[in-house]
Amino acid sequence: MKISRRSFLKAATAIGASLAWVGPARGSRVHWHERRDLYPQGVASGDPDPHSVILWTRRPFDQGTRQLLTVEVAEDEAFRRVIAHAQAPVSSATDWTTRVLIGGLKPARTYWYRFTDTDGNGSRVGRTITAPLPNDPRTVNFAFVSCQDVNEGTLNAYRRMIYEDERAPAAQQLDFVLHLGDFIYEVVEYPEEVKTRYDRTINEVARIKDGLTAGKFHIPVNVDGYRAVYKGYLADPDLQDARARWPFVCIWDNHEFSWQGWQSIQKAGKSRPGQSIKVAANQAWWEYLPSRCKKVSGPSLESFDPPKVSNVAIEKWDENGLGDEPNNLTAIKSLIGYRSYRYGKHLDLIITDQHSYRSADSFSDPAAGAFGPEFTGMFPEDVAQVLDGGRAFNGGNPPAEVSFNGSHVPNSQRNAPPQTILGAEQKAWFKDQLRKSTATWKIWGNSEGALDSRADPQNLPPGLLKETWPKNTYATFPSGDYGSAYKERAEIYDLVRDSKITGFAIVSGDRHSFWAGYATSELPPGKFDPVGLSFVGASLSSAGTMEANEHNLPKTDPLRPLFLADRPDGEKPDWTHNMLLRHGVRSCLEYAKSFDLQRARALSNPDLAPHLEFVDLGGHGYAKVQLSGNEMRTEFVCIPRPIARSESPDGGPLRYRVLHTAALWKSGERPQLKTSVLEGDVGLAI
Ligand SMILES: [Fe+2]
């Protein structure tokens, strides 16, 4: 016990949480009366392991700079068997938030917790669940979610998740929620300045003092600005209820810091050195999302203690594209997001950070970007692969120029490092985690999709456009994620194959759309050889590609049928963009003419997307994963466009529920997904 207490204190110090230890059960000694108004952001718990979990709340005070709350943890919802009773400090230094690491809990158990101030004013009651022991063979259930823009939408998906979970058999209830980023959007719109966007009415979220503006966006540049955004988001009742029901495991995507930012560079259109902004973003994330991420700024259990950095331009880059500038390195390492969790016998969850260490954008050269202007959004795949590979392309002999249909431009990446999203240090850690994993399933939780998004415009009928797409290459829709990080992705997948790792699957977010398929480095005419499964979960609320298509795609675009099929009766157009990615241009053109799904699918190009089983660029909602010793089940729960808060307890209607199952495969075998529609209409997603 002594040793584990000591190691526990070490753990609490690394993450910056107060420490509380479990004792014998007894009745509550606190005169708690619920005052939710005094805890306006609710309660939360995070990163459970078999013996501990972090509990969180915020209780702002008008007076003083530091106050003490009491936290209680009980084995029952009525707090008759309280097993931990400890102090939880809140202070103005952390915007009145608190984190308490509760140790000595039993594995795979549900607990209830609440906070009370010295006057007996209490938070709502939260519920949390510890992880099973590493040898525990029970089934693991979790949901993965991302992209919860409450400025432009509502969180009906959480309402449905809660409603279904409350009614599910115990063995199917969720153990935790994996949040894959865009917990906030730092680009805040004000309702009086922007009335609507696409189908959305802009909701009030926050006011950013002393921020920047980029177009209609107000952007924080200091910790108070980010704090204001978190407070605005956490005012959402559905998000509060979800955080009070399940522990969350979170990693940031881009918007927790900066829309187009990378490393410590802040970017919204224009790039700026943003070392102090990155530190502020990390501090606010640490304050509002309880996690085991290591803060490296100091030993305090109570505060973040932001390191001092200056905003200076990065002029030197190392061989992996990492900005070799002391303030940059300090800023991006002020909070370490990547980490892994063992959860019972069947899950190793390996979480990576996609923005803090990534190299400069490989695809930003406007000269190459001008290739094929008639081909809406499409880019030659072979050129993308050259740019991604940088100076390492073709075994270190990259071409001097890239070309498309006879136009040649210099290869802008000829001397650049190959694109990396992970960065060298994180990648080494990630590979090590993969190699060491002994759980049945190795789930890579990351914020960015890894499935190729491509089309076959080489099969367009002659005469539709002035230009003809070259016969020997596919088109890609550049995504900036692992879907076009060809070299790095192959490095990971090669490791999985060479180390004979089975049960490898990716869950990701960011794309605002549902995707299910296979992890493969190459597609035809290369070798399609999947080493695992790959999923992308839709946005909880943020607008997606289909909504943008419906509003932005000109009626006169000759390629419009590849994205939207306009019905002769003037009804809402069908989403052929899904069909384009899965079956190709011939299917889309047939469908937009006849609306005959069978005839359209009969023209499917089998070489285009053997890696895809399902894609819906118009979906919203969440995904649920169930892992057992022999199977991975991934369910997409899709709701209609969440433009208004549902008044019904189930969060409103379902669009569809789709289940993707895969039996555990042996090393050398090819994973196989079976997709079945359980409810509703999936449109052209299959
Ligand atoms: Fe997003």
C-alpha cells in the first residue's frame, strides 16, 4: 500500500491533481444541497484506470483567490456508502476549476461523486466507472465522438446516447466516451454579426476579449479567451449530462488551439508565431478537461503554471520538420496529449496528438494546386504522393517537377522532409506501444481520418469537360489528414504487418462524416492489402461536406451529378458524393439520370475503393464500439442535421443505425467487415 501511495502521489504530481484515497464506507458527513447554478459547468470525470479516476468541477467564487470544496465518492447514488471524502481546492489561478485523483477504487465498478462548498452548496451528482483489470475478459463498450460545434448546432446526439444507454442491458452500456477533438471551436461567431451559415442559426457561445478577428471569426489569443469558449460550450445541458454520466477520455484536434494552426503556429488564413497562444490553449484544456495528460510546467497539484514563452518566428527546422526554436519546443511540450490505456483483456487504446508535432503543409503550393481547375475539388493522386514524400520520395530521388496533363511545375517539396503528422518523437512512442500491446484489440484513437478519399474522373465520358483526366491516375480530395499522409501511414501499417499485430483498428474524427473500411497503404493499381480496420465518426453537430455541397455547388457545374443528384420533382437532391467515393463517376452519372440504385451500382468501379464499406458525408451522430475476445462491433448512430435542440427525451429521430462487425483475424489473414443496416435509410452510403 505504501509503495502504491507513493507512486500515486507521483502520478498526481505529473498530471496536476489533488489526491484522495478511498477508506471504509460510511454515511455522508456533508450537508449537501444541490445548487447547480453555483456549478455552471457541471461535473466530469476522466481517464479511468482499474484503481483510480480524476474528478472535476468548477465552482467560481466572488471573493478571495482560493477556496476549498469537499469531494465525496460513494458506492451508491444516495451517498449512504461514501468511500472517499477529501478536499478539492478551487482557485482563481485555474479559473475556479478543480481536479482530484481518487485512488484505491475497485476495478470495473460504478461510483457516484459530488462536490460541496463550506456552506453546503452542492454540485449535481456525477457517475463514473473504473476500468477492468488487464486480465478481465469482459466485453468493453465505448462511444467515440468529435466535432461538437454549439455555435452552429446542438448536441442532440448526446441526448440520444444517454437515452439509449439508460435502457441498454448492463453488458452493453458504455464504459466511457472517447472524445476525438474539436471539443470547442476557437473560431467564435457572434449571432448579431453572423445570423446564419448553411442551414444553421448562430447561437451565442462566448465573447472573446482582446482576441483577434479573421473575417467573421473572433479568436482567443490568451488563456482568458480560451476559458470563455470552454465555459460557453460547457453551458450546454446535453454535454453536461453526458459528462455527468460517463468518464471521458479526450484528445484535442485543431480547434482546441487554432483552426489551421500546427506546432505553435497560430493560423486562421494568416500565419502568426503563437507560442504563448499554444500554451494558453493547453492551459485551458488542462483546466476544463480532466485527463492524465502530463503537464510539464511544475509540480503543483493545483495549477498549470504556464511556462513563459515569447512569440518569435521559427526559422530553423530539424530533419523531421519540427521547429527548432526554444519557445516553440516549450509551448508544444507544455502538455503531452499522447498516452495509452489498457482497458481489460481486450483493449489497448493508443491516443495520439495530430497537431503539436506535425510538419509544414506539404500541399500548399498554389502552382500545383491549380492543376485541373474544371475537376471540382479533385487533385491528381500521383502528384499528392510526390508532395507527401518530400525529399524521401522514390527512394530519395524525388522528381524535379510535378505535372498534370502536360503542365509542369517545380516540385515544391523536393528538399522538404517527408510529411509527418505524428512527428519523430511521438511516432517512436506510438510504434513502441503497438509492438508492446498484448490486448486483443489495439485501437488507435486519433483525431484525423486515415481512409483515402478518391474518385475516378478518368472514367468521365468524353466531352463533358474541356480537359480530360489522365488515364493513368486517380483523383484525391485532399484532406490534410492520414488519408493523404501516404508515407507515414505506410510506415505504421508496415510495422503492423511485419510485427504480426492482429486486432489493429483506427477510430478517428474531424471529417464530419461516417466512414468504415480498411487500413491499407496502397490502393489499385497498387496492392490493396489491409492490415486492420479504419473508422471515422461523424460530427456531433458541426456542418459537413453535404451541407456545404447543398449550399455551395453551382447548379451549372457540369460535374454536379457527381456530388448531388437533382430530382426532377424538385425534392431534396440525393447525395451522390457518397457514391462517387465508393463506386465512382459512372455510377453517379447513371444514378443522377435514372435514380435506379441497382443500375448505378452495376457500374461500380471495383478498383476505386476496395478500402471502403460505408461512407456518408452527410451524417451526424456518434459511433459505439464493442470489443470482445473474437469480435469488434462498430455501430454508427446517425441523427438528422442537428440545427435545433430536440425537445424529446430521446434527442429526436434517428436517420439510421448501421452495424459493422469484424471477427478477429489471425496474422497474415485479411480483416473482413460485414455491414448491416439495423434501422432507417442510409441513402447512397453503401
Ligand atoms: Fe471539426
